[in-house]
Amino acid sequence: MPGNYFSPFSLRISEELLEKIKFIAASNKRSANKEIEFILETQ
């Protein structure tokens, strides 16, 4: 198994919130997943 393997994690959020995250992620040139990860790591 590679050293940088991340466990899959399912998250239930509203479509409205997901669209907001996707919008922010696109403006930061990140995927929605990476945007959520970034937000969590910087808090």
C-alpha cells in the first residue's frame, strides 16, 4: 500500500452546500474534495 493512501470517507451534505463548495473550489483551482480537506486543515 502506498504511503500517501487516504481512506475513503463518505459525507452527507445538502446539494446547496456542495454547490457552494464546488464554486469556491473552482475559484481556488481545487477539487471539491481538496477544498474540504484544505478548509479542515486550516481551521
